[in-house]
Amino acid sequence: MAEIYKGVFEDDKGNRYYAASDTEITYDTAGIPLNNGGDLSEASVNFTVSSSRKALTAKARFKALMGDIAKWLTDLGPAAFYKVADDFTTTAENYLFTARKGKQLKDEVDNLNQNLGGAKIIHEGSGADVKYYAQLGADAASKKLLGSKNLTLFKKALIMDGTNVQRYWLFRLEEMDVSSYSSLKVECTASFQLTCNDIVLSQSGTIDLKGIDTVSLTLRLNGASNPYYPITVELLV
């Protein structure tokens, strides 16, 4: 820094070379050589930002060093002035995350994905209307609304309509949203017929609802007199 080099050579990789006999010593205002304890604290220098990043070299000219340093700071941008946080709790501005904590976080995410067994969380809608679903990979038929529970439509029915010869109970439900359910379960020991879209049940059983968004139900329960008949119709998640 204290020696001014008249002959400077640079290769295609940015390395600089100087002729040993082509230098001159510079001094501070007190006449002390800058390379032997001279004071440079009040000196000013004009420099331009270097075109590429280079390692700082000994005995380089002061303005060249400043240009090289400025290039590093320019390329780093705001990150050159950030602090480093090695935790998961720092919320202050102008802090960088350490690679060690990043790896730890990645391991946690990988472990979570493994526990999900290939399932992913997706959302539909926005604001107050947003809904979150769990779906197995790209299988849209496996999509289930998170937080949903089994829904029991009814557990018993009272036979009232018809004549004393044949009484019945009729139930209809049009265009019900079942996109969050996997199946419709019916349990009944009496005579009945349930129609779910184009599927008909006349004995206890389950109807697969995967891939079905809405259903229309018609249920006719046959019996005598006016007793309550136990019949359970339930939507299962």
C-alpha cells in the first residue's frame, strides 16, 4: 500500500503482477514511509469499482484495493451488512439464517413429509371462505376436507304415511355436497330402498363416494303400524 507501482500486469484471471524494480516509496505528511508506520488516516483516494471480484493482494495500490473491496460489497448487496442468527426465534430485521439451522429445518420438513406418507395439503378459496384439504399425491379422488367428521343424517324413523295395510316413510335430499366424504353407510333391519344418484341399496351396506361431489338421496322405509324403526344413514370421511 505504501509503494506506488508504475508497471502493473494482469492476466486473464485478474491476477496482478509487478516489476520489483519499478516502484517508488510514498510518505505521509510527516515524512514517514507509508510502508513503515506512516499515517494514512487523513488521506483520500479516487477509485472505481472493479469489474470482477478478486482476492486482495499485498502491496497493491490503495485505490486498487478500494476498488476490489467495493466490488465485493456491491455484489453482496444488503447481505454484506446483515448480522447472522443461529436460531429459530430471531425476528429482527437485517439478520441472516445460518446454513446449520437451514439444514436442521430441512430435516424437520423431510421428516414431516415422510410422516404424511405422500399426502399434501392444498387450499381452495380465499379469506373467510378458504378451505384446506389433504390429498394423496396427484389423486384428486382422495381429497378430503381437513377438520371434517362423520355426519349422521338420522338414526331412526317413524312409519306414519300410507294405510294400515302398508305404511312407509319417505325421505328425499337433493344435491347434497359430499366432496369431503368417502362413503355413505346404511344400517337397517327393516325393509327399505335407498337410491343415491344411480346406486340402489335394499340392505345394509356402503356406497363409495370417491370422486363424487354431490348426491341426491331418496329413502323409502316400509313397515307396519306406527313404530320407530332403527335405521342409520351416515356419511363417512
